[in-house]
Amino acid sequence: MGTTLTPEFWERFTVLLLAAALVTFALSAALDALVVRIQLRRVRKAEAPAHARTAPPRSRTRPPLVHHRHPAAASSARGRSDLFKGPAACARRQRTPGS
């Protein structure tokens, strides 16, 4: 009682085999990433000092951006042109008497 394997069987077999391989690959990658994340978290907790573990959690908001200006540039309009000449010009500007 032999049965022949039809072309329709081979098409379905191929589709199901590829689908199973893709699902296996995706699950394996997701679980690997999860395991690595858990291991890194454990290492960070072990390395943290005792007082760091008891501290309250930090807020996740970003601090406002602060733009610092060079002290020589803030003193006068002439100081702004010194910025283009480099740090040495700014240092000379600060050392001049009477400014």
C-alpha cells in the first residue's frame, strides 16, 4: 500500500518547515536577549555599593540643557571676537589689567 507524495504535500512541508525555523530563530534571539539583560542587571547590582542600593530611584526626566559661555566672552562684545582666536587669546584678555 504505497502512497505517493504529491507536489502539494512538498509545498506545504516546505512552508511549514520554514515557518517553524523562523519561529525558533525569533524565540531563541528574544530569550537570549532577555537572559543577557538579566545577567547584566545582576552584575550591576552586585557591583553597586551598599548605599546606592538603598537610595531612591532617580527620575527619568532629562535635566535642562545649559549652555556655558567662556568667561572672556561674557565680559564684553570684544571678548566674542577673542573666541575665534582660540584659548590663548581668551587667556590674554583675562590677564590684561583694568578690564
